[in-house]
Amino acid sequence: MARGEPPVRASRVGEAPARVSRLAGLRVPAPGERQALARLTALIQALNPSDRQVMLLYLEDLDGAEISQITGLSVGAVAVKVHRLKSALVRRIQGGAA
């Protein structure tokens, strides 16, 4: 380090490679995947607001306790709701309902 330059913070040096490696894992979905994602998005948007909120938080990778704090539901109710919503979405996708 040259005299007069501010020191490089170690945490910043370690953060950049981690961010780059996460970005390197991104890929453009294939056309069929895009259709499936669009259909799933439409099904999620059609849910009632409280169910949609729980599902979107779940898809953002929040755990049951975090979803519980945000929604005011108990952790058990969140688990049941996520399970039922996932089952309903799978049935709708397999049944062709949009």
C-alpha cells in the first residue's frame, strides 16, 4: 500500500468474488422454462393477497419464523399454508388451469 492511500477493508475484498460467483451461476431460461415461469407467476398473482404474500416470501427463501413475523401467522400455520399452496399450484399446473 502506498503512503497516503486508505487501507483496503478486508471484508470488501472478500465480498466481490462471492458476488461474482453468484452472478456466474445466473443463466437465461430456455423458451419452455420462460413459459412455465410465466404460467406459475400468473397462478401466484391470482392467489388471494394473504396467500400470495406467504408464497412470495417463501420463494424469497425466508424461513417459517421470518414469514411468521411478517405475516402475523404462527410458524405452524405458515408451514401448513406453504404446503397447501404448493400442492394447489402443482394441481393447477398439471391440470392446465391458469
